[in-house]
Amino acid sequence: MRLPCPYCGDRDAQEFSYRGDAGPRRPEGEDGLFDYVYLRDNPAGPIRELWYHANGCRNWIVVTRDTRTHEVHGSSLARESGA
């Protein structure tokens, strides 16, 4: 699979570290922390994911990818997309 890095262009996915779904936000207190850490959805279809370009520009990016086909629909820097 190839991922489009906003700085480096299309790169092999092995250059990146996968973090997971870009949607969940860490709760302020301890209420909801268990759900945040352990209970995640596993949707079939388009999802926004966080990836770290470890062997490249070292930026966090948000990749929109379809989990059924692995088709990548685009990416942006995490700091610009609110992730």
C-alpha cells in the first residue's frame, strides 16, 4: 500500500507507523477513559487514520482510507486537520 505524504509525495506504507482512528478524542478526566482506550469501533468503509512518517519527514498525517478496499482517498497534515 502507498500513502500520500503532503511533504514527500507517495511513499510505501512501511515508512509509516500506524496509530489508528483519527476520530476519538481523549477525555479530560477519568470518566470515559476505559472506553477511549479499550472500546473502539471497527467500521467497514471510509475512515480517517493517523499515520506517522517515521522514515521520512517525521510528520503526523491524517489519511482517509477505505478499510474494505484499502483505497486511499487523500491525506493532510494532522495539525492542519484538527486531529
